Amino acid sequence: MSSSASSQPVVHPVGSARLLWTVLATVAVLTLLAYLVAFDQGAVSRSGMYLHELMHDGRHLLGVPCH
């Protein structure tokens, strides 16, 4: 009995594109978060003192000089 079925994995281009966009979105969000924590100094986070203090504490936690 011969088998005509291929043992090659099936590649789905939609899955590859989704993975690419997921990686790009993750990098974009992490870059924005790194900017807010390390360099913002209140220019973008003017929505209140809570967010400013959270970012300030994050700078101290990561060892980024801010004073």
C-alpha cells in the first residue's frame, strides 16, 4: 500500500503575517513604554500626578537618572 500523502508541514501565510504584525505591535508598545519611563519627564504624561509619579518611580526602579 503506497501513501501519496506528503509529510511536509503546511505553511499558512496568514499565520506568518499575523505573527509579524504581533511582533511589530509588541515592539512599538515596548518602545513607547520605554520612552515614557526613561525620557518623558511629564511632556506626554500630563494626565495627572499619578501617571507622572508612576513613571518617576519606574525611572528609579530601572536606574535611569532623573534628578
